[in-house]
Amino acid sequence: MRIAFVGKGGSGKTTLAALFTNYLVKKGNPVLAIDADINMHMGELLGFNEQIPFKKQLSSPEATKFIKQYLKGKNNRIKELSQFRKTTPPTRDSNFIRISENDPIINNFSLRKQNLAFMVVGTYDLDGIGASCYHNNLAILENLLSHILDKDCYVVVDMVAGTDAFANTLHFQFDLLVLVIEPTRKGLEVFRQYYELAKSAGIDTQILVIGNKIRSQEDKTFLLENIPNKLILDFFSDSNYLRKYEQKGDKFDLESLEESNLIVLDSLFSFFSKIKPDREMRLKKLYEIHKKYVAQDSIKERFGDLSDQIDESFEYSQVDK
Ligand SMILES: Nc1ncnc2c1ncn2[C@@H]1O[C@H](COP(=O)(O)OP(=O)(O)O)[C@@H](O)[C@H]1O
Ligand SMILES: [Mg+2]
């Protein structure tokens, strides 16, 4: 199962994604956490002291090449690596990623402890700064997500701030998208923007709101009066523990979090557990988007006809019973 945390910068995406990852790790199933936010600090909250070196960050040229080569496997519908686009779907001849240390991609590109593997998409390179380039970095994440077999494990993505989270194939690659919203006018504005995007992409049923940094009943009322109530899962309070953690930089410990906030994680988990993932439906959506993508003249000119990359007879269940 897969979940992404989205919202505006500073709203608490990384914090909630990391807390929920820690929570899932305790449950004992394999968890893959991916930091796709621009200022990367999810690892620290997950208890990793070391940084992932540039070459091991997913969007670095070395890593991207290795990963695409591996995922391609014996998939002859990809003639050369440059034709492996963000919408290129898997076939039964592709290699897939399984969340285990025996998996070459997990093994090469993640930090690990217990049942947790942690990857980062990676920073802007210098050329990317200022240009609207981060979604190019996100392309490799799209490939990973379409090739991960996650039946008995969890994937948690701390998503980039802003609407890049809805670009390309990213919005439908998850079973649940959690919008982290602060009780401010700016928070509402972000909510509306994202919700409109989600509706037009037909994924509004996969969206859930958690109010964050809640200080009072008034904060709750403010969100309840402005956001469809069925979308609001719960409210995460402004946390003294998190504040102290930010001040002192001690090791992060889930047990020390306020009871009321732990209960929010419980309710998120129980909501998440009830979802029935539909990966074959995701695959169909991927096909649709791929068809649109490859129909563009600019793509045809650069890469040739990529429409035969789709194997309509393939289903994930053929490679993952
Ligand atoms: N519920 C909360 N209580 C107290 N501080 C919080 C809470 N949620 C987030 N923060 C703090 O707000 C800041 C931004 O959070 P972060 O998770 O990095 O946001 P984002 O990833 O959305 O940019 C951090 O200093 C974090 O510790
Ligand atoms: Mg962040």
C-alpha cells in the first residue's frame, strides 16, 4: 500500500510522513520511505544520522541510469534507455522492485534499519535551480512507483511542496494522498487548489485532510467551516514535543509524542488499512497517460513512436500473486 503526504512548504508534510513511517515500522511490515521534498530532512526524523550521498540519490544521473537499466530488464518494448519515459509502463519482462534488502534497487539506493528502507529523490542540481525543473527529478520516482510491488508492504512518500505533486503520473500512483493543512487562510487556499486538481484528475476520493499545528477549538472550527467535513480525518495539535525536538535536536522518539497526536496516527492507520488498493486500475491510468504523452509531436520527434510500449495483456498479478 502506498501513501503520500502533500501540502505547502512548512505545513508539516515531512513531519507527518516521518511520524507515520515510524508508526508503520513499529507494526513490523516492510516499509519504504521516500523523501521527495526539496529540503530533505525526513531521514533525520527517521533516525538516520548519515546523509545519502549524491550518487545514491534517485535523481542523480548515475542512479537514474542504473535504476532504469534494471527496471527495463528484458522488456524489449524499450529499445534504448532514452525511451524509458516517466509514463513507460512495466510489462511481464520488466524487473520489479520488492521491498527487501535482497532487491538490487533497495540494496543500492537506500539506508536501512530493521524493516525500514529509506531513499531520497535528491536535490536540484545547479542547472535546475530557478528553472521549473524539479518535476524532471521526479520522473525517476514515477518509474519506481510504477514498478514497485507493494502488496504486503508500505510505501510512504514525503512529496514535494506545490502542485508538482499532481503533475504527470504522480497523483494516481497512491492509494491515499494526505493533504496536510494549517488552520490559516493560506492553508485553505492550498487546500482548494489541490482539491480542484484532484477533482479534475478524478482522484478526489483518494484525498484526506489532516489539520496540522492545531492550537484550539477555534482552529478546528475554522477548518471544519471551510473544508468538506467528510474529507477531514483528524487534527494534529501543535506539539510541544516536536518543538522541543526542533530546539534540542535529540533523537526522535515516537513514544514521547503527545497521546492525542498518537491517536491521530492510529486513526490514519485504521483509515489506510481499510482501503482496498486497486493496482490494475492504476496501471490502466498509466496506459491512458502514456498514450497521451507519446501522441505529442515533440515526443515522437525526439524518441520515435513509443505507443507500442504498452502491453495491454499485462497485469501486476502476473508477477506478484
Ligand atoms: N504539529 C506540529 N507541532 C509543532 N511543530 C510542528 C508540527 N508540525 C510541523 N512542525 C514544525 O514545523 C516545521 C515545518 O515542518 P515540516 O514537516 O518540515 O514541513 P514541510 O515538510 O511541509 O515543509 C518544522 O520545524 C516542524 O518541526
Ligand atoms: Mg518537508
